[in-house]
Amino acid sequence: MSERGSALLIALMSTMLLAALGAGVIVTSITETRIAANFRDAQETFYVAEAGLELSLHELMRLPEWEAVLAPASPGSVTDLDVSDEAAVRTAVLQLETDRVFGADPNRPRWVLHSARSPSSFLSDGAIGQVGVVAWTADDPWETDGDPRHDENGVVLLRVQAFGSGGRRRTLEMTLERVRPLGGPPKGIQSMAQAPPWLLDVVSWREVR
């Protein structure tokens, strides 16, 4: 083989090697970009779920009794037409999952739609890529009265799910107990006359995977 042929072969092999290295760098860059975007979207969805949870807490705090949020005919405090159909589907799925866990237990939670919102309706800066936030309430399963539509111990479950395009979702659940304010007014309230008749004590908090 002549020197010219050897040089051409070396040049071709070098070009192929550099092309492979370049392709590897591009694939790695694209993969890292997607990972970063997925992480960002997951965190954004989580923060939207937290905001929806806080909003629902403030709404529940002002209710005179729990029966209103446990009734099967409860329309929810807010229903956004843009996400109402999706909320109905997710409510049905949630109840099926709950029934699968608790079986035929008459005290199993019976989820009631509390609210269905678009994030832009309560977040001032919006939420890019988010589709909706749904909140449900249910009587706690530790009661033994056999009636999940009636509360006897002042404890209910609150579950909030934020969901977005691409199947993203984050779900948070709280167990809440109603307690009467004792002593002075709660933080941020000037007088007991301005205080709600009940305060909410967070018994437990978890993210549902």
C-alpha cells in the first residue's frame, strides 16, 4: 500500500472516530437536557400540588362542619370547566384504587371531589405545562361507625393531585383534625372574634407514590 493510500485510510479512520465521539457528546447532551427538564417539571408539579393543598386547607378551615365535604352530592368548592372532565375520571380511578386496598370495609374512605382548578386560577405567575389540580376529601378509615359520609371524630383525609402534560403527576395527602383554638388568637389573627371556630391540626402528611 502506498503512503498516499495509508494516509487516506488513517484520515478516514480518524474522521470516523471523531464523528463517533461527536455523536456520543450530542447524545449525552440531549440525555442530560431531558433529565434536567424532567426533574424541573417534576419539581414544578410538586410545588403546584403543595400550593393546591395550602389553598384547600384554608377553605376547609372556614367550614362550620365536615359533613359538607363528605356528602356524595357535594359539588366541590371550585370546579374549573377546563379540568372538570379530567377530575371526574381521576375521582373514579382514586376510588377504585381505594376500594382495592380496603376491600368491602364499610369504613373505607369514599372520596368526594372538593375542587378542580387550573393552576393559573390561583398562582399569580401561572405554571408552565401544568394542566390541573384536583382536591378530594374523605372520612378517615379509623372510625367504626360504618358511615363514611358522617364524621364522628373530627378527622378527615385531604388529598391533592397536580397533573400535567406527558403524564406528570404529584399527589399529596394530609390527615386533618379539627381543634378549637385555646388561649389567645392564632398567629396572624388580631382577636378571637376574628378567629374561625375551628383550627386544623395536621396529624400526618405524605406524598403518595
